[in-house]
Amino acid sequence: MAVFYETKNFVVESREKPLVPREAGGHIRIRIKDETITDRTKLEPKVAIELMRLSMIVGEAFEKAMNIRGIKVIKINYQDMGNWAWKDGIKPYLHYHIFGRVMGSKDQPFPDSVFLPDRKTGFYDNFAPVTEEDNKEIAKQIEIISAEPKYQLDVWGLD
């Protein structure tokens, strides 16, 4: 995993073993720094607001950056899961998967839902992750988008 953006309570990272390959739109994740928090119901109100704001900014940035990088993302999907941790006998922690979606993908066809079989099936084995250059462009777009008036901290009660 490559962390490429951080806030007070969260990190944004790319996935070495993505659930959606780069050419199908890509896969990044927002995870909480405090891994004792298992799901959104455990968040303090200000942290929940921070997460919603961040997810909106990251979603916009991801779509814009991937299009700049030549991947024609037309839709972003957000998923809050954490189920697979139970298979490994570990406690899950709050994280959101963010998937870019493109038309014409054979591995993760849009507009179908993202297909998520168990990792042991080998389905994801040849899925290419987003690149370091993609991460840099996503981080750049996060900075630009977070400066927009609608995302100012005082608008969200986070100042």
C-alpha cells in the first residue's frame, strides 16, 4: 500500500492488490488511522464529518486524475465493507474502498456492480494497481479540489 495523502484522522492509499484494475478505473482506499474503530457507528461526529468531506474530495480527485492520466473514468463507486478481516481472524477497522469505473472493462464491467469474489480464487491476480504517477496526480487534484469554497473547513464545521 502506498499512502499518498493524509488528514488528521485518515490516510488515502493505493492498493498493491486492487479489486478493480487500473485499466478498469482503479482502486484506492481511505482508512482510519485509529484502527480500533471498526465502523462508522464508532466515529465521533467531527470525525464522521471529516470522513464524508474527505470521501467527496477524494472521489472527485480520483475521477479527474485518472481521466488526466488516460483512464476514462465515468463513475466512482464507494464501498464500506471490512468483511474479509473476519476470514483471517483479525478485527476489522473502518475503511472505504473507492473504485473508478470505465465503460468496456472485461474484468469489472460497468454498469454492473463490482464483482468481489474471495481473493483465493485468483480473480484479481493480474489486476494492475494505480501507478505512483497516478497517486501523485490524485494528490494534486485533492489539493486543488479541497481549496474549493464548498470544501472549506468552516463550511463543514471543522475549523
